[in-house]
Amino acid sequence: MLGNKFVSRVVALFDLNQDTDYLQTDASIRKNVDFRSANSWTLVFAIFIASVGLNINSTAVIIGAMLISPLMGPIIGVGYGLGINDFQLLRRALNNLLIAVGISLVTSTIYFMLSPLSEAQSELLARTSPTFYDVLIALFGGATGIVALSRKEKSNAIPGVAIATALMPPLCTAGYGLANLNMSYFFGAFYLFVINSVFIAISTYVFVRLVRFTKVKYTGHLKQQLIDRWVMLCAGLVIVPSLIFAWFLMKETSFKVRAKKFIEQELVFPGSVVLNKKIKYSFDKQSIVVTIVGEKVKEDLILLFKQKMPLYNLDPSSLELKQVSFEDQINRKLSQQKVVTDQIALLEINNKVLQSRLELQEKNLIIMQGIAMELGIFSPKIKDLLRVQDGYTLVWKRNSNKKEKKRAEAFLRQRLTEPKMIIYHVSEI
């Protein structure tokens, strides 16, 4: 008796049918499927906000964009329309979703083409390599969203779903990939968006079927089975690449953990320290590059380290030791100091040469001023004497005749002891 009550209590605790608002849920989903002017502008602004957040690596800004995004409406509409066999609603939802995706990609691409900040930040990079864990987040997030949306008493779960499933950042990252012609970023981010969209829709579809929403069109058993199979096939096609990514991430993480453990426990040298370590993992090659500073490590000791690597499930060929002795460091520092000293000496020489040239120019200027005064006494018509590249220029206050010019030239050649110098004549305007 007590056992039956407990079971009944547990069943009632998880029974979703008792407080599901069928009519209000149906009206709300149908209303949010369509993209009108307000929704379109809200989407554009949200995309700009999310793009700025990714650009400046601000998590708070990105979360704000997620909360105001209207992208969830068409996605839930796809799952709901499929679940109640309303194929007209399904087509509307798909059309509006495609429009929203187009608006998002165009907006984010334009932003990143104009933005002066082109470096990919960590928030942006996090959206380029989706895994199976993103499938789980989208699946459970979508389930939470439709459950919260269908309650008679609305909860605060829907904003959390918008943040968890993260529809906006992947589309903005895809726009970044297009703007920078980086197709790996584009396809990785767009695949994450597809994962989120597909599994939110599938969660909605499964929920609608479980709580038995009224179907618009009743299909035969065979046709319903065909629809279910298509849904499962679509889910499978989306899941497979994420499983591969998840497997690669697991292998990479495992390799890095084993490599760090090997370095910490085995690469201990008397008289030397590990300065730097770089651990890289890819499908076809793994590498562990360790830089050591101090006394030189002998080859037989390096061979011993490599023999121990299989104990950590590591390939001995992946290890590369770069050795920098204290003597090398001192020589490098001395070499750097010598370069700096030579540069300072060269600057001092250049400074002296420039100083000498400046003094010479000042001296010539004084001489020129004195000669110009003598010329003024010799001929009051002469206003100034100028030094030009290939000779001198006499500036006359008014037009002078040929005889005056010859007399002035003769005086100037004799005064400067340059018989063959070129002399030009100009009149003051």
C-alpha cells in the first residue's frame, strides 16, 4: 500500500500533462514563428550586440544578445509543426528560420568587415569546434524550453535556455569567418548553429508527441513511422560529425594530460630547469617540445627519457628537447649588449657629423650675410645674395642693366675666389 502511494507520488511528480496549457502554448508558438518588422530589427540589433561581444571578448555582452534574440521562435515552431502534423506551420517556420539565418549572417559579416579588431578572441574561438556535448546541451536545453513554455504558470527557465543553447554567437562567428574568408571558422560555427537548431526542434517534437498535443492532420500509422524515421535520420546525420569532434577532443585532452605528467615526473635534471613546454596534438602528428636551461643533458640520459615514454602511452619520437646552456645565455646577452653598444656609438658619430654640418652651415650663413652687406655697399640696387645648389643668385631691387650685372659678378668672383662659379640674376617682384 505504502509502495503504491510512493509510486503514484513519483508518477504525479513527473506528470507533464496535468499543468500543460495546450491552447496558450499553441497560440504563443504560432505567434512567435513569424518574422515581422519588429522581430527583424530586434534580430539585427541582437546580432550587432553579439558581434561586438565576441569582438571584445565580453561574456556579459554576448549573454545580453542571447536574451533579446528572437531566433528561438521559428526553431520551436519547426518541432511543434512536425509534432502536430501541421505541415503548413512547419513550412512557415522553416521559411522564417531561413530568413533569420540570412539576416544574421549578412549583419555579422558586415560588422566584422568594418570592425578594426580582426583578431579572433577566445569567446569566438569557442564556437568553431562543436562536439557531442553541444548536442546534449541543445537537446536538454530545447526540452527545458518547451516544457517551460507550455506551463500554465510561466517560469524563469526560458532566459536560461536562450543562454545555454547559444543560437546567436555561432551565427556571428560564421559571419566572422565569411568576413575574413576563414572557411574553417564559418563551417565549424555554422555546424554548431545547426546542432542547436536541430536538437531544440527534436526536443520540441518529442515533447509534443509525449504530452499528446492535438494534431491538425491525422496520418496513417505507416506515414507516422516514416516521419519518425526521417527525424531520427536527420538527428543521426547531425550527431555523427559532433561525435568525431568529441572523440578528437577526448584524445587531445588525454594526450596533453599524459604529456604534462611525463614532463613533471620524468624530466627532472640536476643543474637544469624546464624553461618552456609546447604540447601539440593533431590526427597525424603529436609533438612535445621542451626547452631546458642550464647544464647540457647527455644523449644517453635523453635516450633513457624516451624509453620511459611508453609507460605514459606516449610515442618516443614525439619528444624534442631544446637545450640552452648558461654559457649560451651569457654569450647571447653579451652579443645583445655589443649590438646595443655599437648602435649607440654609431648614433654618437652621426650626431657629431650632423653637428659639424650645422656649424658649417651657420658659419657659411654668417659669411654670406657679410658678403651681401658688401654687395649692398658696392651696388645699392642689390638686395640679397642666396646660395643655390650649383652657384649663387643675386637678388636685385629693380631691373639692372648688363654692365651692372657684369661688375657685380666680377666683384663676387674675386671676393669668393671662385672664378668659374655660376651666378644667377633675379629681380624683386
